[in-house]
Amino acid sequence: MKKILFNFLYWGKKSTGIYQITINLLKELVNFLSDEYELFCLTNFYEDIKIDKLKIIKEEFKRIKLIPKIFQTQFYLKNRVKKIKPGLIFNFFHSGYLLSNKTPQISIIHDLIPLSIFKGNLINYLYFRFFLKTLINNCKYILTPSNATKNDIIDIFKIPEEKIKVVYWGVDKERFKKLNIQKENFYLIVNATFPYKNVDYIIKLWRKFNIKDRLIIIGYHPKYIKYHNYLKELTKKLSLEDKITFYKEVSDEKLIELYNKAKALISPSLKEGFGLPPLEALSCGTPVILSNIPVYKEIYNDIAIFFDLDNEENFKEALEKVENLNQEEFNYKREEFLKKFDWQKTAEEIYKIIKDCLNEKNIN
């Protein structure tokens, strides 16, 4: 029986999109693959992953001076690949096995934001700039969640289009669901962690247009505390402390409650690879107001209310559209839209790509 090694050595938080995507994908991929392959998962999140027919290989990141975690993974992967001898390495994000191209690999690249508009983390930027191309060359296929990111990969790394497979993410509709609770007079912003999320843009407009409703902002990353502090200072400077509330993080239950109670989710991002929070909000029955960046137009064109970041009045008009929303029409469009986004469907597409990578079945 052939072996597949899932690589989920990850140093991010559990609240990140990468973590949530990986957990959902792992569950569904194991269902598709476990009867045909011996499955291993190398991870530092071994206490969280309890999946039948998936053998967990425990690993812990060590505090090693001058060796960032993204490069520590190479030692761990080298040892495990040598011992397990997998027929395929599947990397759940942009950190894969750089030291050899003998074992076929598939890697997910969620976005190339560190190479475009946000270079806040020097180690991350250097990895994307000088090492990611090696991983791409070592992979048979690159998976990415949008055509917008696919185009970025082609433009920056000049690789053949056929090597990149676009697979849309899903949403857990059992978890993110509409609750029988009343809407309240507030708007919601989620994952306000990095400057490219552009949250300060909305705070300024809250004052400019003297918006009466409250604004709840969720998100915090310890490495970008300056941005978090800037948002709070800006709120204070504009005398908006009675209208704007910040949460560093909330529980899953609280997030789902806030999605349900909010008038709408707002995402003014300058760039995204996919954008999971709008999908979660829609699954909870809440409209979404999005910046008109290419990836949002690609994914959410059928359902979102868009605004032009270069036209501030356009944002005010978007809020008015929420107030005048035809709820019956919105609910119908929302239900039809969500049919396209299902983790089982996503995993099935990836299963076919894995089979092709192992030369067992061609894919369309």
C-alpha cells in the first residue's frame, strides 16, 4: 500500500484561516484516501487532530537561535521522509520539503501577499522571495484557492499554467449556520490582524459619515501589535470609543453568534488569497460588504455588496444597500451560492489530483 505524508508543521494560531482550512481538508481527504493509502500526518498540532485511519507523527518546534521555524521544518521532514518513504508529500501551505525533489509533492499556496503589498515579516518575505520557487519546482502540482492567486503565481514565478490547480475552499455549514436570534445594530470586521486588511480605512469612514451603528473589530497578531495599537489609537483620536469595540480573539461560539447578530460583515482588504470570513458570514445568514479587489469579485460576485476603495461615498451607498436589502431575495441567492462551497466537494477535487500525481488516474 502506498504511503502519503501530510505535512502540517505550522507555527500560526488556531484562529487563522490556514489552520481552519487544514483541519477541514484533512478530515475529508482521509475519508477519500484511507481505503487505498497508508496515511501519515506530521504536525505540531497532534493534540487537536484525532482522525481515524490517520497516523499522527508528533513534532515540536524547538527554540533554535538563528534558525526560524520555517527552516526547522526541513530537518523534521528529512528525517520522516527517510523513515516513512512516502509516495507523496502533501503540504497544507507554502512550507514544503526543499532538500530533495525525489519524492513527488503537492503544495497549497494560499496567497503571495508577502511578495506584493505586505512585507511586514522579514523571514516570511525572504522565504517567499528566495526559497518558494524551489518548493514549486519540487512539486508536481500547486493548489491555490482562486484564479486571482493563480495569476499571481504565474506572473511572479513564470511557471506553466497547467501545473497550478484552482480549488475553491468550503465552509462547515453545520458549524457556521443561521441561528434563531435577532439582528443587532452593529457591523462586524473579522481577522483585523495585518495592515493589508485595511481596517483603518473603515474606522476613518465611520467618523467621516458619522455612522450611528456600532462596529465590532476582531483580530490580533502579537507580531503586529503596532497595527493593533494604531487602530485603537485612531479610534480614540476620532472619538469613536463609544461606537467601536475591539476583541483580540473570540471563541468559535462567540464568533458564530456575532456573525448571526451583525447587520453585515465588512472586509475592506487590499488583497486576499480567497477570503474565508465572508463565506462563514454568509453561511450564518449575514450579508457581506467587500472591497472590489479581484479575488472578491471572482469568488463573491453573485452575492456580495461591493464598494470601490477609491470612492468613499461608495462605501456609504453599500451600507444603504444593506439597510434596504430584500431579505427573501437575499436568502434565496445565499442558499444557491453556498451550494458551490462544500469541504467534501473540495476534498474530492483534491483526491483526483492526488491520484493523478501518483499516476493512478488522469484528471480533467
